[in-house]
Amino acid sequence: MATRSALINVMVRAAEKAARGLVRDFGEVEHLQVSRKGPADFVSAADMKAEKLLREELQKARPDFGFLMEETGASKGRDPSTRWIVDPLDGTTNFLHGLPHWAISIAVEKNDEIVAGVVYEPVHDQMFWAEKGQGAFLNHQRLRVSERRQLGDAVIATGMPFKGRGDHAGFLVEAEAIMKEVAGIRRFGAASLDLAFVAAGRFDGFWERGLSPWDVAAGQLLVTEAGGFVGEIGGGRNPVFGGSVLAANAHLHLPIAKILRSVAEKKAGPAPSTAGA
């Protein structure tokens, strides 16, 4: 049985406590007070309540840590090297439509590196957790990314832009290029869980643009600790803060990256001529 560190136990307890209120509200989703935060981007009373509770629980356990939270932003702690990165409800639109696919995501960033992460899916009691150098786990079961080697056998997850956000036309070109090569594409609507599912071998890969640090921080550690590769879509190595993510097993990461790079090159067009320069 996997042994959780004191830090992971703090994160697990906070996630479980916040989840109890979210599950109650999920059962009464039609009664939630909801305000618009932007086009098709909702923030619920449940979301705000969960963030407040998580902040209180995490601060009580580690009072020196700072915070980077989806709703309330960044705040410094007495220890400038360490902070929590928290999404209290990833998959808000799913939650508000009664779809049982949403999660709480908590990560610890120390000296600009993610060193611990928890993604908790409360409806089915799936606690994904990882600590740098210690592996990734689902509850007490060790996780490994899939071993599929051929794109034609692979199921790849993605996130697509929605009303008022993102490059819709560009995404459709990427999706068409990927779907020609793979067994299937899935869009479930919660990036933290997409990454957790890559770590668990349920998905063979995942790509998405327009993400925020709290969407990615915990999930990308799950993937790397499960033996996978995570980077930015364009090849950068900072998926947490780079705004895009490509995660896959060792066999498929490069082939997917090549497809996405080819799409980007076609979109950019030929390089300007230097003849006569």
C-alpha cells in the first residue's frame, strides 16, 4: 500500500472536506445561485465556497505558504519560495449541467517547480495524487501511462475553445489532423482530470490551448510521475505557465507533437524569402 507524506495528507484532507460541500450542491444544482463571469464561463456559489474552505484548511496546515487560486488570484506567504496552486472546481460547466465529471485540483510549487499534486474526483471517490520522485497513484494503486505505440490504436483527449474564447478555426484544423491518425478523440471538459486519465492510462494523450496554471499544475505532475511526458504544444517546457499542454506516453508524445507542429507551420505559411539579402 502506498504511504502518503504529511504534505499529501494535508492536500487530501482539504480536498475531501471541500468535496463534501460540492457534492451536496451538485445534488441540488438547479437551485444554485449562479452569476456570469464571462461568456460561457460561470462561477457558482459552490465554487466560491469551496475555494474559501480550501484556503482556510491549507493555510491552517501550512501558514507560511502563498497561494495562486482561480477565483481570488495570487497572494504571497511568509515563505516566498512555496505556494499552493488551487482550482476549487475544475469542470464548472459540467457541474452546473449535472454532469458528474469535475474535480478539485491542488498543487504545491516550490522554487518554481511543482513538487506535489492532488486531483480529486468526488462523485466516484477517485483521489489521484503524486509527489515528485515518489510516483503517481489513484487512491492506493500505482499509476502508469499506457504502453500503446501506434496512433491508430490511441484515444486522445482535448479541450476545445468555446463561446468568446480561443481560436475556433485553428482548433478545428488541429482536431481534423489528429482525428485522421487516431482511434478516437474525447472532450470531457476538465483538464485536470484529462491529465489524471493520461497518468492512469485511460487516455493515451491530451492536448489543449488557453489553459491556466491551476488547470495544469497537479495533473502534469501526475503524468510525469506515471512515466509520461508533458510539455507545451509548441515544444516549450513550461506547460504550467505556458498556456498550452501536450501530454502523452513516451511512444506517442513526439508523433502528436509533429502533427500539431505541421498544422502550425501550414497556418503560418512559408517563411519570407531571403534571396538577394
